[in-house]
Amino acid sequence: MSTRKLKLDARGFRCPKPLMMMQHAIRERPQGAVLEVLSDDPVFESNVRAWCKQLGHTILSLEKEGEVWSLKLRKGS
């Protein structure tokens, strides 16, 4: 399995699609893999915080520029 950084552009999709895309992208990656995501979903921040907490992923950064959220997370156990 690759440990390279994954990038996912989820702009234009609304909940729950961005989280589903993230789950699919990170599912087969090893613990510690990094995923970068762009999303313009208005509820992305609250959803991603809850999703990471529930699944044990670590948010490395979560920033908003204009209408777009930029997330970097590390896969947990």
C-alpha cells in the first residue's frame, strides 16, 4: 500500500458525499497516511470534525479561504 499523500477535490458536492469520498479514498491506506481535501460544502467543517473524532483520524490543518475549506488529515487506527 502506498503512503504517499492523497489529494481529493470534493468541491461541488454536498453532505454526505464529501465524507463518503474521503472514506473511500483513505480506506485501503495504512495508518499514518495523509489525505488533503478541498470542499465548498457549507457544513464540511462540523461534519469532518465529527467524522475524524469518531474514526480516530487527526486533523493536521483545517482552513477556509473564501468559500473553500482545505483539510489535511492523518489516518488513525
